[in-house]
Amino acid sequence: MMKKKRQSGRGKRKASGEVWKLRLYVTGNTSRSMTAIRNLKRLCNEHLRGRYKVEVVDLLKHPQMAAGDQIIAVPTLVRRLPPLLKRIIGDLSNTQQVLVLLELCPEKVSS
């Protein structure tokens, strides 16, 4: 009996049914924080529909949480699951870049 080869590479995660655990670090109700929250909700609804859990951590209320994920700037998105841990700093407005960094779509090939 032949074993199926496991596919690897970027952009393959979208098809799987695994649950994504994301944590977004923000500081209060600043415009960058609110933009990051909106952009994350949109990305998750479009690309991870029903397969994600998001935790928003306000570092003004819970500053001690920054140490655990080694947060040095905000807003920062941390992909906790699936492995490997990933961090994206910024308001997540560059959709294509965020999708590539999260491995939700393949990198664009420059021509």
C-alpha cells in the first residue's frame, strides 16, 4: 500500500479545517487599534469563515500580557495556532501582505 504524500508549502492552510487562534494586541481605542480590529474581522470572515478564534488584548488594561508574546509594538497580531507562531505588526491594512504572512495564500510572483 502506498502512502499519500503530505502536501506542504504556503497557501495550503486555507483548505484545511483547522481552527486558527489569533491574538491581537492593541492600546485602547486609538484609530490604529480600531483599524486593526476592523481589518482582522474582515480578513477572518473572508478567509477563515467559522474556523477562527480571536482574542483582543488591550495593553492599557492588561500590560502584563505583552511579555508572554514578546510584544514590542502595537497593534500586533499573533497567530498562535496553527503552528508556527507568527507576529504581524501594524493595522493589517495591507491585505495581500497579511494573507501571505499568515500563509493563507501563496506569495505573489513578480514578473
